[in-house]
Amino acid sequence: MTYLVNDKCIKCKHTTCVDVCPVDCFYEGKNMLVIKPDECIDCGVCEPECPIDAIIADTEDGSERWLELNTKYSELWPNITEKKEPLTNHEKYKDEENKFDKYFEENI
């Protein structure tokens, strides 16, 4: 099992998860984070730290899409190892649905 970031992170990017990760397996895009599945040690400490429930286990229904996205972008985006401030206006977007289709940015 591994943990993954889903589209709830888009336009929020709290990074509280980054602060507790013992193996630094988070990678940062312009408007979201991803987890590198091959580096995640499945400890689960990041999941309860996310205030918007954007981290899921790869065993959850529908996680296949997020496994593919996390794998791809963790190879392209830079590693993040320290907590940062959330994105501006993150409160406005925290409960919005389908954020991937509306706001995802590859920033490649």
C-alpha cells in the first residue's frame, strides 16, 4: 500500500503533510502536491495531517487515477521537504468538487 494525493489538494496545498513525512516523498507542482509511490513507506502519518482530506490510500475506490498522476508528476516536479504557507485563497477552494478538471496545472 502507498498513500496518494488527490485533487482536493489543488488550489490549497497546505503542506502540513510534508512537515511530518519521515522520507520526504512529496513533490510540489504549481497548485498541488503529489507523493512518489516508490518512496512512500506507507507509515500513514501524512493522512491525518491534511486538513482537507486530500491524502488517500491506494486501496480506496477510484485511487487508480491518482496513482497514475502521483507517479507521473513525482518524476517531473521538485521534491519538497519543508512546510510552506497554503496557497492564497485556499479557503475559497477547499470544498469545491472536480478541481482537477477545472484547475490542474502540469507546470512542466
